[in-house]
Amino acid sequence: MNSIFIIILIIAIVLVYASLVNRINDLERKVADLMREKSSKVYSKEITPQAETAAQPELSKEVAFENELQNVTSKPLQEEVIQVPQKDWMKPVFDFLKQNALTIIGIFTLVLGIGYFVKYAIDKNWIGETPRVGIGIATGAIIMTVGHFLRKNYNVFASIITGGGIAVLYFTITIAFREYHLFTQNTAFVVTCLITLLSIGLSYFYKSEILIIFSLFGGFLAPLMISTGQSNYPFLFTYLMVLNVGMLIIVFLKHWKSVGWIAFVFTNIYLFYWTIEKTEILSVYFYVTSYILFYAFALQDYFKKNTLTIADILMLVLINFCSIIGLVYIFNELKYEPVIIFPIIFALVNSILLFKEYSKKSFGINYSVFSAITVSLITIAIALQFKTHLITSVWAIEATLLLFIWKRTNHNIFKICFYILFPLVIIAQIITWGEYFSSDKLNIVFNPVFLTSSVTVITTLSNLFLLRKLTESEEKENNFFENLFILASYGIIYFALLFELIYHISHKPWSIIFGTGILYSIYFIFVLLLLRKVFDISKEFKIGLSYLFLFLVIINSSVSGLSIIESIISKKIDSSFYALHLLYLIPFVFISWKILHKINFFSVNISYWIFSLALVSVVSFELYHIYNVTNSNTLAESYELEKHFSILYLPIIWAILSSLFIYIGLKNSVSELTKVGFALIGIVVLKLYAYDVWQMDNVSRIIAFIILGIILLLSSFTFQRLKNIIKNLVDHKEENIENETTESQ
């Protein structure tokens, strides 16, 4: 039943296809008749010039359009290209896939169908092993022959068909070797090389870039097809380098850039796999050969036209850094010195081109690219000399290089590469920081982990500097990514210094570790706010940093301060550390006095409350710390003094501060500060009557009530006085207005 249905379906498809072919043939005949009729009319006009002159004012729209089209197409192509500032480099790929997707799927399906048919024939024992291979080779040859006859009218379609035939030949030889053992490995390798040469020759003869891409994939996958599991790397890479030479010759002759990129990707995958699988000095020669070949590929347009395209610049960056990663890894694993030899050599190669641009006094994109690559390679050499981690340092410097090239060329591909690479830099740096937990003895500053972090910090600062000048359109377009990048950048700088600091004091008591970490965090934000103009920090980010700064000040004065005082009293740390703890007052006073008003921190009412909370916390806790550390010798005495201070002195301190808030608020017409003052007075009164009064002795209770009463009366008197002053000013102003009105009348 299924067989009958399939036969009917095939017959229906054939009939439909035949109908479509007839209709297409009819359309082609009609078009040919129209073209002949049109050409005869044009010829008749040419032999009657008088009629042509008479009809000139009344040219048909069709002829006028053709004349215009001819004028447009007669302009040089270069002029049209220059007018386009930036072209979508992925558009040709998507256009090709849209136009030829059915063809690609069709040839793939055909190859699979042939494969399933052969498998079915094998399962039924219809044919032996040798005939099976013969069928595969014959099928591939037939498909290639069909492509050959279709190439004149259907060039792209024919190229894909021919590529499918080549794929059939590759897989046939692979199966003959791996499954049937009809060939030795050397014979199979020679046959695959011949197929590759045939496909290269056909692509050159047909002038087909698509076909050579098929050839390239087959050539690079051939070693995997005939592999027996034994690692004969010298033979493999000799073949790959010969293949690259042949492919790059085609690239220079036909200017097919996609061929070079595919060869680059496959070659580096093989090289990196060999380097990790079996690290040996022989692979250095193949790295150097690969560097020379692909560097020449990247400079093809530079030597011909003195220009560097987007693809050329990206290739220059990748070939330099990929080669360095592989070569330095080999030297590190085999303990060879000096490890910086290859970055220095590559820097010299790029400096020659840099000097060439400098001697011509040409300081455009070419000069910027060569100078940036040269400086980056020298920076890598210095970093590696100090034994930094290879991948982290190279990726960090490469990310900065990509960002610099983007800023110079304004090509978005480099920005995309930067945003892809920068997260990898963060991941590599986090892995590097993990060595702090596994290493016992690292030198201060001059250790591989911190030196690697230093490279990342320097490159991150460079990134922030490069991104600080953006146009309004760029800021809107990249707002999310820019903010995310800025947060990540400051986070890298912060943790790089913090981990190094914590590592070297990790043997100290917890109070010192915690206090040092909080103090470092306060000074880190202080430096950022001081350099806010240098890094062009946005208003929202500055206010956010200010909130974080005040929060850390509160934590430092309360939690950190209490733990330090407790450690001092219990003799775990020296009392001099309290002076180090008080260093946070310098940035707190400076920011409160000089910076908060300049960044419009108090533009939101809640800011007054947060600042007041920080100020009350600093004054209250630091006075308590001084009182406690100077009067107690044991922890038991410290707890008693804490209770005494809370009941007797803390209400007085808060009452004074509340009066100060009310006075400043009324004087400067800041209602929020006045509210803060009254709220603090309310807390003092509530605390006094609800708790403190029941904990005091009679003498202390009397003293507290008297002092608090005096402070409240003074505050009330100050408030009434300021109220009268304001009222008199308003009355005096109204009286002057009335007098001026009377005199004018």
C-alpha cells in the first residue's frame, strides 16, 4: 500500500514538474519574441535619422529609462562604494542563503537519498563492496557533469550542484577506506588530495567562489575522514600548510576573502588542538608559517590599494593574538626562555609597517591600527616577562585594542567583538583570582595573580577612557551595554586591589580584615568621585556612588568600629589601629563639604535623611568609641560603659545634633533638615521617657532632665527667634511695596 502511494506521489510530482517546465518554456519564448521585436524597432530608428530627430522630443518612457540606466551604470563602481559609509558585512551571506536555500537543501537531501539507497542495497546484499564504491564515484561524477552543463545559464545553482558532487566523492573515498578497507591510508590520502585539487581547479576555471568553499571544507575535513586515530601531526600540518598556500594563491588571484577566513579558522582549530593534546617544539614552526601566510592574506589590499578593510583589520588582530597564545603556551609548558620573544618579533613586524605609514606622514586608520597592534604586543611582552597569566593578559589587551580600533574606524564589528571578548576577560580574571585561595606564599604586589590583575586594571581604565567621549546618538544606542560595561569595569578594578589586600592580611584578626576592607571600599568610592570628570561619570552613577559611600560610612562607624574597639579592649590588636580606622573621616568630611552639593546630591528629599543618618551615626559611635576605649580595661567594663553612655550621653548628643539640624534647616530654608531635627528630638524624648528614665539612678536622672530641658528650651528659643526674624523681614518687604505703590500714585 505504501509503495503504491509513493509511486502515485512520484507520478504526480513528475506531472506537475512537466507542466511547470512547459509554462517556463512558453514564457522564455514570449520574452525572446519581445526582445527581437524591440531590437528591430531600435534598428529601424537608427537607419532613419530624420525620423529619430523628429521623434526625439517624444521619447517613450521605456527608452528614457534605459538611457538613464545606462548613464548610471557607466559611472565608476569605486565612486558608488565611497559614498556608502558602512556596509552590513553579513548582508551578502543572508542574501545568498535566502536566494539559494532551496538549492542547498535540495543537494543535501539528494546526497542523503543516494546514501540511504546505497545502504539499503548493502543491507539486501544486492552489490558487493567494490561496486558500492564505484556507484558512489559514478554518482559524484554524474552530479558534477550536470553542474558543468548548467554553469552557463545558472552559475550559482551549478556551483552548488558541483559542490554536492564533490561531497559525494569525499564521502565515498572515506567509506571505502574506513568501512571496506579497499585502500591504504596513504592511497586514501592521495585520492582525497586529488579530489581537492580537482575541486580547486574547477572553481578557478568556473570562477566560482562557492565551489572553492566546498573544496576548502573538503580539503580540511579530509584528514579527519581518513584518520586511524594515530597522531601523525607533522604529516597533517605539512598537508594543511600546502593546502593553505594553494588556497591563498587563489585568494590573491581572485580576491575571494571568504576562502582565507575559512582556512584561518580550520588551521587554528587544528593547531590549538595539537598544542593542547601534544605540546612539542615542532609545532612552533607551523605557528610561524601560519602567521606569515595569514599576515600576507590580511595585507593583500594594503599592498595593492594602501587600504585596510574591516576584515583585514580583524584578521591582523586575530592572527597576532592567536599566534601569541599558542606559541607562549608551548614555551611555558616546555619551560623555554625567553617567553617574550614572539610578542617582540611580532611587534617589530608591525612596527615596520608603522614606520612606513609614519614616513609617508599618513596618520589615518592604517597608522592607528599598526600603532595600536604594536603597542599591544609590547604590552603583552612586558606582562609576560612579569609572569602574568597568559590568557587573561592577552584577552584583556586584545579587548582594549578592539575598542580602540572601533573608536578610530567607527565600524560596529569591532564593537561587537569587544562586547563578546570583555565578558571572557572577566571570566578569565575570576579564574585567576581563584589562585588566592590555593596559594600559600605569594609576594606582595610582585606575584603572578596581582600582576595579571594589574594588566586587566590598566586595560580596563583605558577602556573607560576610550568610552568617556560618546556622541548623543551613541549614548542612546548603547545605553544598556555602556552602563553594564561601566559597572563591570569598576568591579574589576575594585576586586583586583581588594583581593590582593585581603590576601596579605588574611592571618590577622577578623576585625582588622573587615575594617580594612570597609576602609578600602570607602576610599575607592572617594577616588571615583574625585575623578568623576576624568571618567565622565554620569549624574545617576555619581548619586548612586554617594548613597553607597554613606552606607559604607554607617557600616564602618558602627559594625566595624565596634568590632575594632572590642578587639582592642580584649588585647587582640593594638590600640593604634583605631587611628587607622578613623581615616575614613577624611573622605567623609571632604565629600560632605565639597562634592555632594556639586553633584546635586540633595536634589531628592530622601538624600537629606540619608546624609543626616550617616552624620548622626559617625558622631554618636565615634564619641562612644573614644569614651569606651579610654575608660575600660575589660570587656565586662566595656559593656557597663556602653549602657551608661547610651542612657546618659547619647540623648545629649542627639539633642545637640537635632538642634543643629533645625537651625541649619531654618537658616537655609531647607525644610527636610528641619524635619530631620524634629524627628531626632522625637526619638530622644521617646527614648528618654520610655527606656532611659527607668535605668538611671536619681542623680543621673536629675542631671539628664535638667540638661535635656535646657537644650529643648534653647532650641525652642532659637526657633522662635528665627521665626520672628523671618516675620519681620516679610512685613518690612510688604511695607516697602505699599510705600512704593503710594508714591507712584
